[in-house]
Amino acid sequence: MARRLLLLSNSTNSGREWLEHAEGPISDFLGSGVSGLLFFPFAAVTFSFDSYQEKASEVFQRLGYGLSAIHPREHPVVAVKQAGGYVVGGGNTWQLVRYLYEYDLMEPLRSEIIAGKPYIGWSAGANIACPTLQTTNDMPIVRPHRFETLGVIPFQINPHYLDANPEGHQGETREQRILEFLEVNRDLMVAGLREGSILRIENDDIRLLGEPAVRIFRYGEQPVECRSGTSMTEMLLPPEKENT
């Protein structure tokens, strides 16, 4: 699998502009040989797809990359096949997945990613790289056709991962919710991406960028903290897929 992915927990870090914390990693990831990026705004709910495209285009044009959106395309599957790479914005994962199935884009997008076209996604866009959407934090405001997503990585992501439990809150913590998921999905691992953390995946090499540590959950094991700059390949790839 010749995959190249840059997966971000979030689009805005406290005290910084939108995607500012990711500009360096994005430029380094894309390099100078990528053109014709295709943007997926489908996770937007309280603002329009057009405004989301404009916002994303401003950032990527500043970095030297052209970005067009998929939603106006008359033939979206053709647009996926012709694109030089993909950018998938955050928002509501359920709506994003619903649109991808509605326009028959899930499988064509997966095929292009595993063939080596670069993929950048934040929040919901990071969620859909996983086997399923089941570790999203979003409410199911719409019903997608299926829970299965791209599956271009063999583990789950929980973006915006939080350790804190507010004083007086009697509900489950984020960690407890993830442990519930693992109780009934014991063969999957979950990476809790704290705000500002970024996973860069090149084939079967997985590295953590950004300052915050990532918390790795496996069924029946104590969670493990991974620090910035370290390889996470052995932790996040099943043994049979390592070094392949």
C-alpha cells in the first residue's frame, strides 16, 4: 500500500490562525511536485460548502498549492480520479460519510489513496482514514449508508482527545468511551490525538508531529503515550503488516 497521509487532530490551535500550526507540516508533506488538490467540504454543517472552499483555498494558495472543491463538479468520481491529491476538512463526520457514499466516492477515493496520491485530513477528515467512523466525537445528525470508511489505515483515531474531566461532570470520560469501543472491537487500536498533534504516514512508516503526545489504546492493555518525533509504526500497525 503506497499510502501518503497527513492526519491532523484539529484545524485551529489556541492563539493561532486557522491551520497555521499545520502550514509547515503541510508544505513539507506535499513538497513541490503536487498539483490539482481536490477539497472535500462535506463535513460543514453550519456554514456553506462554498465558504469552506474559499477558506481552505486561501491557506493552500498561500503555501503555493491550487485547491478546487468537489461539490460543484458534475462528475465527482472523475474529479477524484483526475486529482493530484486530496484535502478533507473537519466538521461533522456523519455528514461527511453520508455524502461520500451518496456520491459513490468512498471506493474511488480509497483506490487513489492506496495508489499513492497524498491525502490531508483534519478532525472528521482524519476520522474517515480509519476503518470506521465509530471513534468520532460528533453527534449522528444524519444517517450515513454505512459506518465503514476509507480503511487506508488499520487503526482508529479519536481527534480532539481530552484527558480532563470537568469538575462536577458525572458522565464518562473520553478514555472511558474509547475503552467501551475496544470492549466490542477488540482487534482495533485507537490513537487519541490531542489538539495540535499530527500523524504523518508514508507507506508503513507512521510518525508523530506536533508538540502534544498521542495516547494509544489497545484492548486489555494500559494506554501508552507517544511523544513528538517518534516512530509509531510498531504501536499502530498489526505485526503482520509491519515492514511490508
